[in-house]
Amino acid sequence: MAGMEILASFADTDAATANDLAGDLAGWLRQEVPRVAARQLRNDPLAQDVGTVVAIIAGTSSFAALARGVAVWLARRQDARLLLRRKFSDGEERELFIAGPPGRRTERLVQAFLEDGA
């Protein structure tokens, strides 16, 4: 699947909890947003966990569905402090940090982050 890679990780979270959150987010996205590919990655290749990072591959046509999926997942997992990272067309890497209970703006913030410079 061709598209943009977005990395999702969990700030200020111990490895066991981050591993649980990453698995839950990747599974949620595979189920609820089938137009994107999501898989868990190890932040440390020597670690024995399944992975604390979620790599998401999404095309521009799936940005709205992905933003909605992330917002709904955050509403379910309000304990998550989500950090999204991606490289923009100019090569610069940017981040979006979302903490606390998600509000109405969460979906719009994620979508704007995905579309900016796509």
C-alpha cells in the first residue's frame, strides 16, 4: 500500500502500558479504518515486547477516516497520551501531541496534521 507513514507512540508511559496501548490502537485501526495499514513496531529492536509504536500507512483519500478513527479510539482510551509523527514533503518531521480527554477539536486537529503539506 503506497502512502504516507505516520508513527504513533505514547508519551510519558511505561513500556508495558505503551505496548498495550499500541496493540489496542493498531487493532482498532485495522478493524475500524480498513483503508489504512497499521502495525506495531518495537521502539527498541532488542526489547522483548511486541512493540510500543504503531506505524500507520495512509493515503490522502483516507485522512478523514483515519482522523475519525483516532479520535474515537482516544475517546475510548482516555488514559493515552498520543504522539503522532510524520515527515512532510519538505523532509521536515513534525509532531502532534494529544493528551487528556479528547474534545470536538481532536478529529479536526488530527486531520489538519495529516493534510498539512501532504
